Amino acid sequence: MNPSQNALKNLPKTRVELHVHLDGSVRHETLWELAKKKNMKLPGNGTFEELQDALVIKNPVDLTHFLQPFLIFTQYIAGDLDAIERIAYEFCEDEAKNGVAYVEARYCPHFWLGTTDFHGKLKELGEVVSAVNRGFQRGENDFGVKANTILSALNGTGTIKDIVELCKKFKGDGVVGLDIAMNANDKSETYVEVPLNQEEIGAYEEARKSGIHRTLHAGEAGGAEMVQRALDVYHTERVGHGYRVVENEAIYSSCKERRVHFETCPWSSYLTGTVPLGVRKHPIVRFAEDGVNFSLNSDDPTLTGRTLRDDYALAASWGLTEAHAIRANLNAAHACFLPDNEKAQLIKKIYKELNISD
């Protein structure tokens, strides 16, 4: 577990990140400051070190275990629009330090609303989105990172209709797509990653008809059939994670032929227990060797304790070459949800840096 920090050192400086949770990318220092300022309960005796120890996952168990720190720190942020704007701004600074030029950061606005009564709260949810947008705009101005957002519903919570409405309202104003992620409070043994939930399926269809881009977590906690369901029932354009697609050769081959984009996250793939570190060949390596369409991303830095650079380094320790990583970065640029003209400019910038023609 000690990948070289010099691995892939010659990668392009123009990096693209597509799968990172803004609500899982909060600096530990910021969380400690917010909790102290608000006199809120901190783990242990309330020291920064104890908070950090409680937030970072050290050993893999499963996805539910990985998500538990959200239940510790979300309360420090919820309902605080100034804190939300600050977190979005600091996120841009952190992305800039990792060489990111463009990022699509996802989050659940309901999570930051500060209430468990989500119904009839579109105005308040919109204020959360506006606070993120303000932070991102300041971050772009100060650090040169272009950041857009993907709004996430929580699986099985009835939040998807709000998310679609917010995507419509903020389309062209910082929001570029929607997602469904697992609810950290869901500890059910019968959890289904991509359920046949008619409300969620209908919302994805409405989004598709409204020209709203779509991604969906699949093939992380669930098997290859969840990836197929995400594509053929939910009509998602990208798949979050997707590692377990390799368990079914027919589905895997179909995804390769269809150029399905997998948003992979090396460190979290290990810390969620999704892919044991000792496997003969990590699915990400197989994606790279087979020419599958994938990108490298950081997922939840607050929980992994790692940065995007660390994710690239871990992938390198598994055998990804610089050519693989450069291709993954170009894949991300091609698969991003930017308007066509902005996407073309981003791709051109990457090609120019690589000194190749497009």
C-alpha cells in the first residue's frame, strides 16, 4: 500500500475529474473549525486528530461501512449556506493543486439542507445549489478550475423528483447532470444498487427527454447485471465505478463495444471493499489493457484521506502506464457533460499540451 508518489509524473497538467463527491471532499480542518465554532459534538475528546481518525477509512469492510463518516460530519455543514460556499471554494483550490482544469463534482443538496423533512423544500434546496455555484465561481476566478455540478438523489429516499426539478432550474447555470447514490443511512441487508424503482426510472426518463445528462452508480456494490440495468432501464450515459462488470463477459463485451464510460476511483474501490487489493488483476487494469472507456477519479477524499494524485499513483502501482493514464484523462474529457463547444476547447487544450494534433 505504498505506491510511488513519482508514478505517472509526466501526466498532463490539464486533468479532468468526473466522479468526486463534493459532500465527501471537505477538508478535515474545515470540518473541525465548523464543529468548534458551533459547539457541536466531536468524536472522542474533540481534538482535530481524533476527528481525522474517525473520518478516514483505514480498512475495507463494505460500502455501508465506508459511508458512515458522513453521519459524523454532515451535521457540521447542514443548513449553513456560508459554510457550503466556503467548501465549494476550497474544493476548487484543492482540485487546482491536483492539476485539475475541469471537474464535475456531485452532491446531494438534501444532505446539506439541515432537515429530514425534504418535501416542499425546493426553494431551500435551490439556495444550497446557489451557494455551491457561488463558491465555484469564486474558485474558478481565483484558481482557474472550471467546476460544474451533478446533483445526486439518495437511493430509495424519494428525493429524485426534486433533483430533476433542480437540474431543470439550474441547467446552464452550473448544473450539468444528475446521479443516484447510496444513502449512508441505509443499512438494509436487502439493499439493491440499481433497483427497479419506477419513480426513479421515470425521473431518469424525464431527464433524458429534457436534455439533462445522466450518470448512475452501478457495478460497485452490485454485480454486472446492475450495470446493464443502469444502461438499458435507466438509460444512463455514464456509469459510476462499474468494476464488477467484468464478472459477466457478455455484459462486459457489450459495454466495451458501446463505449460505455466508467468513472473509476482506485482508492475507494479498495476501501469500500468492492475490489480486494490482492486480486490478480484489478478491473481498472483490465479496462486499461482492453481499451475500455474509463477515467480515474478520487470519489470521497474526506473518507479516503487521499487526493486525485494518490489515485493515479495507486493505479500506477497496479501496472497502469502513462499511456493508459493519458488515455483515461482524454476519455474523461470526451465523456464530460460540457456543451459541445466547451468540450471541444477542453480536448484541444489537452491535445496541445501533449503536443499532438486532434
